[in-house]
Amino acid sequence: MNGAPMSTDRLHLEQTYLPNVPQPLADAVWTFALQQSRLLPHHDLAQAYRDVAALIRLARRTGDVG
């Protein structure tokens, strides 16, 4: 984030889909979501967050993530 204020959209997405994740992961997800929304016009930011949240839940269930 480089000291810039967090956008309201980003804050909402993190609170909705990625509660209790470390900030470095949240930063990486934001970058991923922005890239996805640019590459795939039908893929909005919320969809990217839902995709990552699903992967995190799966990893936690299988024990691949703390």
C-alpha cells in the first residue's frame, strides 16, 4: 500500500471475503484482483476475492495453510 489510504472498496472486500488474513496476503489478493479485473472484463473485483477466499477455505480444510 505504500502508506496510501485504503480504498473503501478494498476495505469492504477484505472485511467481507478475507477476515483475519495477514496484511501481506491481503495486499497480494488486492493486486491479483486488480489484474484479474483488467484481464477478464467479466471478472470483477468481488469475484476475484470470492475465488481467493474459496481457495483459502479449501487450503485450511486440507491443512495446507495455517
